[in-house]
Amino acid sequence: MWRSWKRAEADVKEGRIVKLTTPDGSISIYLYVASERGRHNDHVINGKHCDCESFLFNHVLKEGEPCVHIKAFLKATEGENYVKLVLSKTELKEILTEIYVYGKSLKLRKLLSS
Ligand SMILES: [Zn+2]
């Protein structure tokens, strides 16, 4: 348990929790941005649900702890310690499409590094 919270804290420090909103605030979603080298994908998250394997198989099916993505989300939102990006609906759609097709969004990484 200790280890995964440590990891979640490190993820927050590395700015892996990103909040995307549209200019009028009508859409607002949180993403977990995976590290470039790791085998993990980007995930769309909130405090209650994640679409990753660990969440579904360990948390939902075995009633274990939530995944590291949710833990990072909880840590980040506790202190508003996340990256905020305001994007058009079109840009947001491009990012989500990349995540669902490739597992990671290159566009999001470009925006975060610029
Ligand atoms: Zn997860």
C-alpha cells in the first residue's frame, strides 16, 4: 500500500494529472499522462473510476485498492496540484481519439512541453 501511494505522489510531482477544460467550462475532464518509456497508457480518470486493467481486475473484481492513477488523481485534487489546460472542443477530441487509438496522446505531450 505504502509503495503505490509513494508512486502516486511522485506522479503528481511530475505533473501527470492534467485537467482539460473547454473555454466556456462546459467540458472538464482529468487525464493521467503516462511516462514516455513505461508500458502504461494515458487514462481518463475521476475519483471513482479508471479504465485501466488494475482498476478493473484488482479493485472491482477482487475488491483491492484502487489503481495508482486514481490515487494520483486523489493526491492531485486534494491540493489542486494538477496541470490545467484550456483547449477547444476540437483539440480535446483529438487528444481523446489519440488515447483510444494509440494508448497515448502525442498532441497532449506537445502541448505540455510547449
Ligand atoms: Zn487506473
